[in-house]
Amino acid sequence: MSTRVLLADDSLLARQLLKDMLQAGDDIRVVGEACDGREAVQLVQALHPDLVIMDLLMPVLDGLDAIEEIMAVCPIPVLVLSAAVEASEVDRAFVAIKRGALDVMEKPRLDGDGMLEGFAAALREKVQFLSRIRVIRHPRRKLRACEPLSVLSDGCGHNLLAIGASTGGPKAVMRLLKALPAGFPGAVFVVQHIAQGFAAGFANWLDRECALPVRLARDGVPYRSGEALVAPDGSHLTVVDGVIRLTDAPPVNCCRPSIDVFFDSLARQRCDQVVAVLLTGMGRDGAQGMLHIKEAGGSTIVQDEPSCAVFGMPKAAITLDAADQVVPLDLIPAALEKLFVAERHEPASTGASAP
């Protein structure tokens, strides 16, 4: 059975180009076309497609408001096509993800058949994968936030939080980081699989949304407590002797940056001060590295299946027995609080430890 897609774009040329790409084979069928956001909402309700490909700048009702209404009345997977990776367009793309879209891709560049062929193949693969994801209803502007952590005090204990995520991750990462206070006593790292050109915009978006300062990781720079660093796209992120190192080594698990590469760089040292968190995403990236962190003395947490958009990476970690805790997304901050806060106030043991 073919995947049924609705196209929402006010450009007839863009719709025709996408339609030709998607219907090059027999596995995808375009069942409707909308030239504005209002028509997109109406066609979703009438046609019940498997996925919507959504432009953001449209008349009558823009893509952002259309996504919010679709998620409130008839939730289905939405893939956003961004016109460019300029700051304003990237901002809108991440607002769309916050409102319920699953992923974002840059629109194809019309500068060569090879570029179009590569984009078409990536688009068809993305559509087939996203169309199978379960999407939950989001009442308008009433998304439940993670409970914030307490203001933290200095002291011994965990001091590095390593987060890995893939499909469905940008919104999950944002909700988790928003729960961290400006006084967080550890360095925070985020490795997020994201479309080429969007990592810097992702970091800027998180910086505006969160109390914790967020910036893009840079090679050769020491990391500090109280800030979050996002892996740039196209490079592996590693930490060596307290310094950030970016490498262009080959992709691992078809990913660069790879979560496994980052986690493994942490596991090459004592990890008793490291907490690794693996969020929603397809595939296995991060699972093996999480196991290595656990074996090196670190604490490990994975997102549970009901709160994941895609349970692939957390499930892979659980299968390897790499996860100390399996926790719903909204309760991960509470689990972190026990590791980063409670242990700072527990009195030191005076008795001998059991062997």
C-alpha cells in the first residue's frame, strides 16, 4: 500500500516539483494539494493523509498556525520544508517543530540535476519513515512542560550531562533544557541528528527558549559548567582532556555527528561524574557508547517508549543493558535532580561500605 501525502505550498511550481519527485515510484502517492494553510487543515480533515509536507510562508493561514490546528484537531506527521537556512527561516522551522512538526528539510536548490536527484531520494526516504510515526494530539498552546529543576548549589557530584537525540529530538531536547536552571552546576552537551545547515539555528533557538545559555560547540575550546553546547552539523563532537575537539572522520551509524563517537570520547576516562541521556530517535546510534559510559562508572537514562516519537535508539540501549533508568520525558528532569542536586546535600557516609 502506498504512502498518502498532502502537499501544502502556495507555489504551484514547488508543488509540481515535489509531486514529480514523490511519485517517481509506486510507493508514494500525492492525494491532495493545498495553496494555503487553511486549505491544508481542511484537506487533512477530509483526506486523512499519512503525512503532510508543509511550507511555512503561505497566505490566509501560515504554516505555523496550520500545524498547530492540525495537531489539535486531526494530528498526523508533518514534514516542514524550509526555503533557506537563513536565521529567520530557521527560527520559523523550529517554532514549527515546537508546535508539532516532526522534522525539517531545506527546499531543493535548482542548480543541477544531481542536486535534485539527491534531494528527491532523501525526501522519499524521509517521507516513508516519518509517515509511520505515531503522532499525539496537542491541545492548542497547552503542551505540558517538563517540571523545572531546583536552583542548584555547587559541590561535588555529577558535573557533565551528555544528551543524544535524533528523530523527534529537537522538541524533546528543548523541553529538557528548559527545565535546567541558569545555575546548573554541570556542562551540558547535545548531539542531535539534524538536517545539514540547521545546527547553528537549533542552538540559537534553544538559547532563546532556555534559561541556560546555549551555543554551538567550537574546536579547541574548553567547556564550562552552566552552559550547553550543541554539536555542529557535519562534524563529530568529542571531548579530550577537558577540551572540545571536532573531527571530520567518516560517519558512524550513517551519522556525523554521531552520538556513539561523542559518548565513546567520554568513556575513555572515568565517568563517575557523567550522566548520559538518550532521547527519541531511529536506529542504534548512542546505544553502544552509552554502554561504554555505564561500564566506565557513569549514570545513564533513556526516554521511555510512550513519550518517544521513535523508540529505536532508547530501545537499542535497553537491549544492551546500557540504561540505568527508563524514564518518561517529562520526568527526566526529576531523575537529573536526584543526580545533580540531592547527592550534593546528602551527608557523607561514616560507616564502612559493604564489599
